[in-house]
Amino acid sequence: MIPVKCESAPCKSSLATYRSTYYANSLADACPSCGLSGFLVPCAIIHHLVEDRYGPIQGQDGKRYNFGCESARRGYRSHWKDPRYPRHYTPIISAVSCTDCLLGLGARELNGELLVVR
């Protein structure tokens, strides 16, 4: 399974579905949101890192970190060749693209839209 996002007009018209990422077996699969085939493109999911004294990741600053969402924590325990393995992560909130991490940071869903509240 590979991380993908949908580039179809219906999905791009809504910020909630445009920012959403899904896992698909191939790029020819139908989008789980709009149901159209042929519009899935691979994407990089950027997860949020939170400071955690006992976290599995040691930063260059010497601090330890853990992932902001459960899917990244589960993926990190898998083999590095697994597509769910989190390859991109940052403590910088404005660079995060993972929907689950953003919801964990306090973003809210309202009428299908993802609102990031600071």
C-alpha cells in the first residue's frame, strides 16, 4: 500500500478532502472520497514530532521525540521498506501534512472541512 492523495476536481474543491491522504494498492484504484479512478497521485505524508523524554527518535539537538499520531507510531515499528514507514517528520507545525497529526494538534473538522486552529 502506498500513501496517495486525489487530484480530481471534486476532491480539490474541498479543503478537507484535498489535504486528506489515503493508502491504496495502486494509483489506478478509485478514490475513497469521490470514487473516481485515475486521479490518485503518490504523496509524502509529513508527520508531527512531539518532544518525548522516552521517544524512539533522537534529534540533532539531543532531545528525544515521538510521533504525533498512532499511524506513524505503528508504521515506525514496521520494516523501513514498508510504505507505511514514516519517512518524513518534523516538529514544525506549519509543515505537517498528516491529517491525524493535525487533528491531534487541535485542528477541527467542521462540515467536512479541516480547520487548523492556533
